Amino acid sequence: MAAGSGPAERGGLEAAVRGRLRGLRERWARGLRERAEAASPPGPPGGEGEAEEASALQVLPIDVQLNIMSFLSPQDLCHLGSTSCYWRAAVQDPLLWRYFLLRDLPFWTSVDWKSLPDVEIFNKAFSEVSDNALYDYMAIYKKSCPQSRRSWKSSRPRYGAVTSFLQSLVTQAEPRFAMFGPGLEELDNSLVRKMMTCPEILLVAGLPQRRIHGIGSGVSFQFNNNQKFNILTLYSTTSVERKRAREEQAAVVNKMFYQENSVAGNQQAVHYNVIAQVKKVCEVVDGFIYVANAEAHKKHDRQEEMAHILAMIDPTLGPPNRPLLVLSCVSQEDVKRIPCVYMAHQLQLNLLNQPWMVQDTVAATLTGLLSGIEWLLEEADCKNTQ
């Protein structure tokens, strides 16, 4: 996927960043000498004027400077850039931010429709000239980094809190979400079972009265001991068939969808529709939860997965722009995962016209689940108040 972000690529980029920092310091030191010579009569080299303008941090070896900057957040780097002309030029270097982007991106735990970096940024070979001309890597990093997004979110006006309080005075039906996807069935640990048996993280609030023929009523949960929401879990087939497929290590035939073939020009196109019972769910829910299998050692057909997602969120089945939460799920913490940014591109979520978010999740511990649910509830609430 990310051909341009392997160890060799990052090593070459790091060497380029060091070279740029060395060049910057040489120009900065030369400028100091020229200004000192212009402002005072000639004297012995290494006079006091030059020493006073150079801070201890600026004269450190370049490798040490780069290592120090690697521990700073984007906000801290911007603050560092405001301390002197040297550091302002250093922290604005696009190669430095491309280096941070390729280094940190695999460890980010979430990405959304507003922050997903373009695939070309990390999927092409490094070219110093073209990269500097095409991309503002500093802006891309600050927009995409989860820490920056959380900081931006916390700095917004608190109108939402007032609105939520006023809405709490009015009796409203709890939001309903349809949950589906291979991560519900393929992982060694069951996400749904953990959600049902872990009240310290997510409290089961009961079974609602509203039922959908052939599907049931779903399960209601209580988020942060306050807001209730309902999840309708949709499996590809019966529990008996899923168990048999796991024992035989065979593929499960997904009975939620059926194929339709059409001809576009000279090519045959295949797309999916949902069956009647699932269609009834899609018509009434406020959003969708897709549980993706993010375990790196397993094979995945992301093209078919995306076709299933498109069938579920078909705008003809319900209100447009309903939010989609993708839980990028692994069984346990120690399982190697596909980074959430790569998952978003593999599923081609950038092609969707509605709000979406990919959240790293662990089925055994529910790590990341509440962050995803919080985003989903906020997006559903914003849509319902429009």
C-alpha cells in the first residue's frame, strides 16, 4: 500500500532532513558573522557578539536537535518556532514534517473524513523538489494528527453542551445504529460478547420495544451513564453456519446481500443490494458501524467490503449523510494491525459523501470503542438538529 513509506524511504528522508538542518545552521551562522562584522569594527574571530546570539540548543549537534524535535507535539514545535529566526525556519521545513508524518502515521489510532491525508503523500517515492512544491506537510500533519484534532475539538465554543442540556429536557427516541462487517465474525475474540459483558466500560440498558421483523430489537447501551443508544447487530448468516465455517476454515456466504450485474460500456459491473429484512433496518437507523478485520496477517477483500458498505448506506434507503463509524478491529493488543489511515484508503472511504471515522479497536479489551461511539453519537446528534 504505502510504497513510499518503508524503512529505506524513511531512512533516506531522515538523511535529507539532517542535510537541510545542517545547511540551515551554516547559513544562520554565516548571517550572524556578517551582521556582527557590519555592526562593529573588525576584531578577533569568535567575539562575544556571536556567542551571545547563539543559544545552547542551537549549537547542539544536528542529530541531537532532530531527536529533541521528534519528542515534541505539533503545538510544541510551533512554540519552538516562535523563539528565534533559526527555529522558525527549522520547524517550517516541509521535509521535516514529511519525516514526522511518515514516522507517526502508522501509530495514529483514528482518522476521519476531514483529516485523512491524501494517499499520494505516503504512497510515492520521496522527491525533495516535487514534494516541496506540492504539499504543505506541516499543515497536513497538524490537520491529520489525532492530538491536534482533539485540541481543536476542545477549543470549540461550548454551544453543544447547552444544546445537549436543552435537548435532554425533551423526550427523544434513542439513536439506533446498524452494526455489521467481517470483524464481527472472523476474530478470535467476539466484540459483541465483550460489549454485552463489560459494564464497567459499556453498560447494557435493556432491550427496546421497537422490533424489526426478522431482525429483532437490538440492544440498548448507556454511554458514560448518560445517553442511551441502540445497536442492531447484523450477521452475514446464522450462528450455526458461522460456527461450521470456522471449524472447517471455510469462507462464509454472506446472506445479507445479493448481487446484481449490469453493463457499463463494454465492461460488466457488479454491485450489491441488501435483502428485504436488512433494507428495513437501513431505512430506520441513524448511522452505521462497520467492524473491519484489521489483523495484518489475514487476507482481506477490501473491494467487496466497500461494495457491501455502499449497499448499506445507499441514500435511497434512508436519510442522506448518516455517519459511518469503522471499527478497525483486532482480537488482542499484541496482534499486528493495519494502521487506521491505511484502512481508510483500502476501503476507499475518501469517496463517500457522508461523515465517517476509522477508530482502532481491540475486541478483547474494547480499547478505542468508546472514542468511536462518542464520535458517532455527536455526528448523529448534529445531523438530527439540522
